[in-house]
Amino acid sequence: MTKRQWMMVAILVLSVGWIPLLFIPTGPKKDAKALVAEMPWPYNAGDPAKGRDAFQACIACHTTGERGQKTVGPSLYRLFERRAGSEAGFAYSRAMQQAGFPWSAPRLDAFLADPQAVVPGTTMTIPGVKDQKTRIDLIAFLKAATS
Ligand code: HEC
């Protein structure tokens, strides 16, 4: 090939060569069932659909989605991957900032049953979700909705 032809090939490759990258699969987003199954017993037996109903008790103060708006309480998006009291831009109580643990299903279970017992001085002033089955379903919903 002539130099000119090589140039044409190079231009062609540079201009359209990246198109196959569009077809590299990014992997399917995990569904609710798979996410819930990642948690230890008994949380892996939770029912996220029932948990959605239980989340009605939280919705006045929390969002779960990717846009992560804080309202009265912090956004719960990516909750299971972060430390308590660490969501940027939210004015946590000193108690929550100093809690010093990452959120996991058992931590949530204890906190949701009695917030003041797990984080004394927290400004999340709800009495707590007393029924264990309701908490397990709620945690399943949180896992599915915030991951
Ligand atoms: C009246 C408003 C209100 C309600 C209702 C409420 N929360 Fe909260 N929540 C807050 C506030 C405020 C904080 C921050 C507490 C602090 O800084 O001590 C918080 C913190 C949290 C945290 C810790 C988040 C973090 O970033 O560390 C979790 C988890 C949580 N709430 C879950 C729930 C769930 C689940 C419910 C429903 C059962 C619920 N909350 C109901 C106001 C509320």
C-alpha cells in the first residue's frame, strides 16, 4: 500500500475503531433477589416487597435512590458500603459521626429496633421498629433499593 492508503486506513481505524467498545457488556444490574441473597441469615430470607411497605415509616425523612437527596435525614443510597454518619453534606449528630462502624444488616437490625440504644444521642428520634420480621423485610428492601 502507498503511504496515502496507510493514512486512510489509520484515519478509518481512529474514527470508527472505538465503536465495538459500545458492545462490551457492563454486566447486568443485580436484581433484588440476588442482592438480598448476599446477606447473612436471617436477612437473606427477608422480603423486599413487604419491606417496601415498612419503609413508609421512613419515607418522610429518607430517600434511597441514586440521586441521593437528603431530606430530614441523610440519603440512604449505598448505605451498606459506608460508615455511619459519613454521607457528605448531611449535618449528622456528633453521636452518629462518632459511631465508628460501617452499616451491615445486623447493625441496621439493632439500630432500627432501638436507635437510641445503638447510637445514644442520635437525632433520629423514632421509637424503633419493634417487630423483628418487619425489620428483616425492611433491611431486605434497603439492600435492594440502595445498592
Ligand atoms: C423523623 C425523621 C426520620 C425518620 C422517620 C427516620 N429517620 Fe433515619 N435518620 C434521621 C436522621 C435525622 C438521621 C441522622 C441521625 C444522626 O445524625 O444522629 C437518620 C439516620 C439514619 C441512618 C444512618 C444513616 C447514615 O448515613 O449513617 C439510617 C440507616 C436510617 N436513618 C434509617 C432509617 C429507617 C430504615 C427508617 C424507617 C424505619 C428511618 N431511618 C426513619 C431521620 C429519620
